[in-house]
Amino acid sequence: MAIERFEVQHHPEESRYVLVDHGEDGTGDKEIGEELYTDIDEGGKPERILFHTAVSEEYAGQGLASDLVQTVVDDVIAGGRAVVPVCPYVAKWLPRHPEYAANVVQPTKAHLDAVRVSQS
């Protein structure tokens, strides 16, 4: 059986997804990245604002940020929410993946304000 080294875990109580490295032997549990978000449920379709993506520098160049974002976007859509790309990385990633376009809402001032409120 193949060991999955990297895993994305959803931590809704912290409004974030965590990228974990289980190590080559599958026994580790090192947090190496995250995607932070805030939700808006007012009117229309519920939205998840993705506002921060990070992966540890020691893991750079392996495509892990892209894997993290794809897993998060898939989860957001599966949960019935639209994706709002405030994070610059997510905003650049989405146009390269047009299959998600129908589920993307462009950020507005109200979205940016919601992020500010969630961080205070």
C-alpha cells in the first residue's frame, strides 16, 4: 500500500486548511502550509473568501501550493459555496484552471471588509 506523504486537512474551527507532511514513512505530522478563509452567508449563494496561502520555503518548487489550493477549491465547491479569490496566489491560480470559473466570484470591497473583520 502506498503511503500518502502530504495531506490537506480542514480545520473549520480555525477557518483554515492545513497542509501536513507525514514524512516518507508516513509517521510524521508536520504542518507545512495553510489556506486561511472567511465565510459569507448573506443572501444568494454562500461564499468562502480565500485570503492567504502559504507553504514553508523548504517545500518550495514541489507544486504543493497548487495542490493545496486545488484541494481547497474542490472542497469549497463540494460544500455548495462560491470561491472568492482575495489571496494573490489563488487569484493567479484560478484563471489557469477555467473548469472552476462558474464557481468563482470576483472580490468586492465587501469581501475585503469581511477579511479585515475576521482578522480583528
